[in-house]
Amino acid sequence: MKKKLVSTMLCAAVATSLLAGCGSATETGDAAVSAAASAASSIVAAVDDATSSATSAAATADAGSKTIGIAMPTQSLERWNRDGSYLDEQFKSRGYNTELKFSNNEIDTQVSDIENMIADNVDLLVVAAIDGESLSTVLSDAKTAGIPVISYDRLIMNTDAISYYVSFDNYTVGTLQGQFVVDQLDLDNADGPFNLEFTAGDPADNNAGFFFNGAYDTLKPYIDAGKIVVPSGQTTFDQVATAAWDTATAMERFQNLLASYYSDGKQLDVALCSNDSTALGVAQAIQSDYAGSNTPIITGQDGDEANLANIVDGIQTMTVYKAVANEAVATLDIAEAILNGETPDEGLIKSAGWTFDCAYDTTSYDNGTGIIPSYLLVPTVVTKDNMVKELVDTGYYTQDSDGYLHPAG
């Protein structure tokens, strides 16, 4: 249809230009041809613009007929509020309808939420699992119904219903925390020993093991060399895990550690915490129960507002920030490709024009039924020295007159 329209309009343009040439004694044949070409070029551009607009409108209209189900774990952790909000905004901006559910960290509630979305005939599911082991049955129902599933941020285990996994390089999160400790204590040159205690995340969260292993593997050579000592002896994930990433649970455990191993004033040099909610509890325990005179290094992850305030105040030392706004952008483009009948692969990273770093991984994440193709974004270390550059200048946060940061919008 477009070709026929262009051909007709080109003929008209050429005829008009030639007639104009006949009416002018000074216009040459070449000038007439040039005028015709110019007119034709303008017409083609106009048709292209009209076709592009029509295609865009059609795509938006098509998206408007589709619904995306978004299942988030809880609103009790700040970061999941951000994830849910960004995902909802991204899909709506492209014309999709959305169903956004937060499941209050209750597995049965999340299963019910997903069941309802399947019953509502959503076209695609984006799921951040509370417990990666507990969704096999309900997602099998989604597969039977022909609903593709993107595992968001946390890998969902033991189901072949997962199309793709979108997250950050979770092992690298732990590596960044461990390397930060290495650099801060100058472990390659210092004699030590330095005392360190680990606090890890939720055993039900597949990512928690990656975070811990990244940090532990980075620090293990220094532990083996005696430069780092763990007075409690708690160096396995199971020993240091924190159910539901709960702040109060992390605080209570760390209070017990301080009472048992540091009550005589022994110096604690590092509290390596896998995320900000656990770091918040550990910081509270140190402030109330630590008998030492130094300020220990405290690591974290997520960039929660209270933890950024602690970084400003010198209580927490660093956090690993994951730009979940970018994670939402990646999820949208992957979902849209799936809904268009495509099979996203590494080429999507370039074709989508993402301005953030992302790797396509087809080897690392096996959910028990096989390797899940994964898009892994790159996290960033944030400290008091670079928080304005990394968080404020990028538009993720604003800064008040007292220097504290607050999530933008």
C-alpha cells in the first residue's frame, strides 16, 4: 500500500515539475529534473513520517490490549517499592495495562496473587519471588495457559516455565563488598589481624548465596593467611543467614555476637552485611552494644534511604547500589520482544539502545531444570565521597540542605 502511494505521488510530482519547466523560458531540463527529485524526496519523507506514526500508534494500541502481571514480594522493604513502581511506570509508558501485587512476604499470598493474574488472562508475568522454591505449581499453570514468565531479580527455582531472568550480577555485588574491605584495610600490605563478622541474607532468596559467596571468596585468601579473623567462627552461609532479610533479626543476632565475643572490648573491624536492611540492624546493635572505641566498617546493598543517612553520618561505610530503574527498562524491552514473538538474546542489548552496562549470560544460572538465559546489569559501589555523583547527579535521589538523600519522585 505504501509503495503504491509513493509511486503515484512521485509521478504526480515529476509531471508537475516538468509542466513548470515548460512554462519558463530560462529553466533548463536539468533544473526541472532537480525540482522533481526535490519534490519526490519531500513526499517520501512525508509518507515515511506518516507510516512511522501509524506504526507507532498501532504498536501502542496493540500494547493497550495486553496486560502485564507484576508480582513483588513485599512493601516492607524500600527497594521492592521502588522496583514495583518503576516496572509499573515503564509498562504503562509503553501502553500496556498492568496488575501490580505486593504479597507481604507471605508465600501463600504470592501464589494466590499469581493464580488470580492467570485467571485474569494476563499476557505476561514478571515475578520477584518471595521463596524461589515455592512457585513451581502455579507457574506450571501459567505455562499451560501460554503465559510467559520473566523471573525478576530473584531466580525462581525448579520450574521450566521461566523464559528469562533479569537481575544484577549478584556474585559481583558480594565481590564489590569484599574488595571494598580489602582496599579499606589495605590487606595486601597490612599485617593484621583484623576482626570481621558476616551477616548474610534470606535462605529462601537464591541471590543471597551469590552475595555471600562473592564476598567470602574475595576475602578467603586473607582469612587463610590469618590477616582476617572471624572470632565467632561463623563463616558459612547457613550460620550467618537472616530470614526474610529482617532488620530486627539481624540486630538480635549481632547483639548476641557482640555479647559473646566482643564484650571485653575486643575490636571489631568489619561487619560485612549483604544488604541494607541487615546492615541497619547490625548498625543499631553496634551503636547500642559494642564496647570497642573504633567505628567498624559496615557494608550494605540497595541504597535504602535510612542507610544512606547512616553513610552521611559515618555509621555505615558503603552500599552497593543497583539501579532498579534500569532493571525495569531491561525487563520491559525483554517482555515486549517476547510478546512480539521474538526470541531475545545478546543482540537485544544493542538493538534496545540501553545506556547502562548489561551482560547476556547463558551459563551461570541453573534453576534446577536447566540454564535460564539471563540479563545481568552492573552494580555500583556508593560511599559518602561519591554518593552525589552516583545517586543525585543521575537523578535517582535528591539531596536536602543537610546533605541527606531522598528517593526522587
